[in-house]
Amino acid sequence: MRTQILIVDDHPDNVDLLRDRLEARGYATIVARDGEEALRAAGALDGPLAPDAIPDLILLDVMLPKVDGREVARRIKADRSLPFMPIIMQTALDSTESKVEGLDAGADDYITKPINFAELEARLRSWLRIKSLQDEVERQSREILRISQTDALTEIDNRRYLEERLREAFEHAKRMHEPFACLMCDLDLFKSVNDNHGHQAGDVVLKQLAQLLRSEAREIDRVGRYGGEEFMLILPGTSAEAAMRFADRVRNAVAQRTFSFDGGSVQRTISCGVAGWPHPRISHVDELVRAADDALYVAKETGRNRVVRYDSPEFTIHAKTSGHQADDGDERRTEHDDGRHPRPAPGSAHAPDPNRGAPARA
Ligand code: GH3
Ligand code: MG
Ligand code: MG
């Protein structure tokens, strides 16, 4: 794509001259004849432009109809959503004051009229070099940000980012008095996938499950990997009842799914815990997560491949009999394997039946 220069000038003769010279040097040009057109052409007026419409550099006259050049520079430089666009101000010869004002307003450089084209071209090349370095820095920082928010294996939100989004979304829901739900899902008997097919096969299953969860979720939901084989879904504007229906649909979709990898395939199920706000015992985001996690624990304990809602009658019975309640403190974390889903000793009356969580084969 050719480098695009936005020429902002209200004198037709100047515009023609600049355009001819620049196009002859291989630049593409866009012309704006007043300050308002300039802001629009730079993407600072009516929202974002298509990437190929964004100018690479702006050659800006000071005296302009509607919005003057200094104000144009000020507004473009103040708009954080715009990429770096060098602005070269055209100023009248000997007008130190206008040069100073232009630079203070945010112009990166100036050139005096009448324009010496050799000088203009040298300045263009210099600023375009700086721009390409700046663009690279911006690209890298976007990439670093993305990596810091993404789970490397599944490419969905990682736990840190998920918790950040959860906090934000929950606070927003409380402010707006909108319902809000959180879903915790854990793959059932996933360890056996690794044991029987190898860790790489397990990784593939996790990736495919992540994609499945994302495809079931709406655009406004957030899906992330909370831990090893545990996923969290954030459902803004969703009541606990609606979240239960959604979770059951997801649970069913997973149960119907065959996960394929090099050398084989498996079916697996998930267990889900659902917690919704408003709820009299949930006012902080940590309580919401804890509630969903506790409900997930009950789903595991009552047979897997199930969805359990925090504070449902079923939850209350099982949470009580297992001494596992919303306010039971942290003791369980010391007495069980992973501190999250305590499981009875193998062979005990409550030992998980390995076939119980296995999906019905079609
Ligand atoms: P449950 O139904 O009680 O959840 O049984 P489970 O086997 O799923 O649970 P358990 O906590 O015993 O085992 C979880 C397994 O998940 C063990 C661990 O190796 C595996 N795991 C966690 N993270 C990854 C990962 O990134 N890749 C692979 N392949 N396996 C993982
Ligand atoms: Mg599991
Ligand atoms: Mg787990």
C-alpha cells in the first residue's frame, strides 16, 4: 500500500501543487479543505476509519475555515484511539509565533511557505521513518498485552484477565442493577485422558473444549481458562435461571462431542456450578466465584455431567452433608488433593465411579 499523505489546505492552487508533487514522488494523497474535513479524514470526528483510509502523515495549513490548524492538531494528538500520525504544519515565513503555537498544539514539525520541495521531501522521509518505528512499538505493545491476557494453550482469556473482567463486569452489573451470572465448568475424569492417551492428547481436548465453550457463548460473555481443566464463563445480563439453562445446553453439547486427536478420540463430560446475582449472600465478586465453585463441587459429588446452582435445594442438602457451605472457610483446602474438588478416597462408598461420568455413547 502506498504511503498516504493528508493535505489540509483551503487554497486550491496550493493543493494542486502539493498533490502533483507528492503523487509524482509515489505518495497517495487525500485532500481536506477545512479543519472539519481534516478531522474527519484523520478519523478524529466520526469514529474509526478503515485501516487503509488512515493517513500516514498530515501536511497541515494553519489558517483554515471551520476549525483552525492548531485546533486540528490538538484534537488529533489528543485522540488516543488514533495511531501516530506525524503532523507537519505549513507556516508563513518569519512567523515565529505561529511556529511555536503550532508545535505547542501538537504538530511534530513545520515547514515555511513558500514550500521548498527538496526540504519538504526530506522532512517527509524523516517523519515516515519515525512513524514506522513508532508503529512497530505500538504493534509490539499490543501483542504483549494480548499475550498477557491469553492462555497460551487454549488461546482464550487466562485467569488473570478473566478475574479482571469479572470484577469489572460484576461492578457494572451492580451499578446498573442488572442480573449477572458466573459459571464454573470442570472436565470430568480428565486425568484418564492424559493417562490413557498422553498429555498431548489431553492438550488437544482442552483446546477443543475451549473453542466449543466460546462458540456456545454470546459475544458479550467472556470465556476463560481458570485453571488446568477448569473454565469460567462470565454471563452479563443473565439471571441464575437463564444461566442454568445455558449451562445445561453447554453441558449437553460437550457430552455429544467427540474430541479427536492424533491417534484416537474420546468423549468427555463437564460438571458445572452456577451462581447468579442478585443473591442475598453474594455482594462481592469473590463470593460469587466461591459460590459457583461450591456449586461445581456439588455437581462433582452428585455424579458429574451435571449442572448445580448455588443455593438450590440440592446444593443446600449436599453442601450441608459434606460440611461444604458458602461460609465454611478454607479448611477443606488443606485436607483434599487439589483444595478445590475434594474427592473421597478410592474404594469408599463415595468414590467416583469411573464409568459414571462417561458420556452415553451414541
Ligand atoms: P474430576 O472429574 O474429579 O474433575 O476428575 P479429573 O480427573 O478431571 O480431576 P483431577 O483433578 O484428578 O485431574 C485433573 C487433570 O487435569 C490432571 C492434570 O494433569 C490435567 N491437566 C491440567 N492441566 C492440563 C493441561 O494443560 N494439559 C493436560 N494435558 N492436562 C492437564
Ligand atoms: Mg476434572
Ligand atoms: Mg479440576
